[in-house]
Amino acid sequence: MTSHDIQKDIVTACKIETVKAIIEDINSDYFALLVDESRDLSRKEQMTICLRYVDKRGFVMETFIELIHIKDTSVLSLKEAIVDLLAHHSLTLSNVREQCYDGTSNMQGRGLNQELGLVKAGDTRWGSHYKSFGNFISSFDSIVNVLDTLVVNASTLEERASASGFLRSCQMFETIFLLHLMTDLLGITNDLNVSLQKKEQDIANAMILVKVAKRSFDIKKIMRMAELYTDDFDESNMRALENQLVYYIIDVRDIDERFSNLGGLGELSRKLAETKKHLNYSLVFLLVKFALLLPVATATIERAFSAMNIIKNDLRNQMDDEFLDGCTVPYVEEKIFKDASNECIMRTFQEMKCHCVQL
């Protein structure tokens, strides 16, 4: 066995322990699957697999677990690679609740999952966001037609790529869902926003609007989201969820002050876990978790591709796929890799095959 073989096995052991920590953190819970493909320096098609999940503390985690060389990009090849990988890590497809195939058009026909910025909104004026979302929905068909025209008639490759990205992003299910969700949520507080922005403030009326906004939860609208997950919310669970929502809203809105200044669903998830209320309102927490699993960006995937191009460069252009994968995962998930004990890595190294050296 050459020194290169030993080095490759050490790297593989580091990768195995890093991914093992991620799988243990998922704890057989629900997760989202994020997939993309790109060519490396030697023109090989490489597919990245990332997982998005909510950990035991209620934090949203997005982690990179595998870089796979695929011989072709047909649907069957991609599906086979994904299924084999999940099975290898004892992950089941039945726990996948969201999927994002970023640019993998033959898997979904939709693409980039990015933040939309077609209409400029004021950073500190939520009313402008509400108006922008409403205008976007009203003009959706026209926006898609314009972007489609830009793709065809773009004068530069950069303009064409930008227009294509926005076009694919507009047509993502997650984008449409979040657009309507945020429009509904901001609609609840719109009257309050308008009142607070007036030059002549009527504090008494403003306080009344605050109370109204806090009590404007529409359980039926929240239930609508649960209807998207028929495998998890059958008729019995739907009734139980509706009952939980009644108590949950009164609890966190009127009784428990620890929930009074939360900044979003992420903070709500963490606070529910911290206060153990996720056990009392398990179905509400499940719905919050599903909302957090929706992938709205592709930063982890892009970091993986950037790392791939750093590791497999002009000086290391003959690096094989196993070595590339073994180097890339610990590099991208450096924080998780640093927590892996040297003893576990050494034990994994020795168990992989018979080595003539001991670490």
C-alpha cells in the first residue's frame, strides 16, 4: 500500500465521521433534499447532495454530505445515485418533505431557488414589502413573459444567465408558496403599518390596531398549509392540529411572555424546543418544522462547488472521485469535522481495511 493510498483512506475516514455526526444529528427526523450538479476541472459531472433539517434544539441546519461522480445526467442515473446514497446512510425517502433540484432541469424542470429582487422594497417599511408582493402576484404572467423574452434575446451570456436564473426561480413551488404566505402575513399588519407611518400619530388607535394584529390569527389559513402534507396530517391529525392551534395561540400570545419578541419562524422553533412546548404542541411544531425545511437559498451547494474547485485545481487535476469527495465534505463542514474525535477517526481508518500502519 502506497503513502497515497494511506492518505486517501485517512481522508475518507475523516469524511465518514463527519457525515456520521450529521446523520446522528438528524436523528431519523424529517429533512429536505437539495441537489445540484456541476463539472469539475477535469470536466467530470459531479453531483452535490445537501440535507436541510431542524435539530433537537430547534435550529435549522443545512449540511453537505456527499459529492458523487455521475456518468450521465439522465433522470434514472440521478435518482439511482440519490436513493443509493440515502440507503447507505440509513436515511429513508419517506422522511423527505422538501426537494430542491437547483438547475437539475431533467429532475424537476425548475431551477434556482434564490431570493427575488425584481421589485425594490424599503428595508424598514414592511408596508412596501406587502405592496411589492401584491404587485408581483398581480403581474406574475407579465414578469414571466418578460424574463422569457430576455432569455431569448439577451445580448450577453451574463444577461442570459441572470434572466434564466430569475425565470426558473419565479416558477419554483417554494417561491410561489412563500410569496402567498408572506402576502397573507403582511396583510394582517398592513393597517397597523400604515397608521404608524402617518405624521400625526393617534396612539390610542395605534394600540388598538396592535391588539387587533396580535389577535388576527386565521386558523383556517394555517390549516391550509397542513393540507399540503397529506402523509402527515390525515383527518384525525387535522382535527387535533386545529385544537392545538387554539390553545397554542392563547398560550404564546397572551400568557407566556417568553414568546413576545421573536424575530421569525427560526426563533419560534428554537423557543418552542427551549421551553419544551414542542412536546405539548407537537403537531404545531411539526408544521413549523416543515415551513423551515423549505429551501429558499442554495448557499451550501455553492460552497460545496467552490470547495471542489479549490481542492481539485490545475496542480491536482488527476484527483480521483473518492479522494475528492473525502476532502470536500470535511472542508465544507469544517465545524462538524473539528468536533469529531481523533479516536473515532483512527478507529474508522483501521476498520476500513487491513493497514500495515497504525495511526
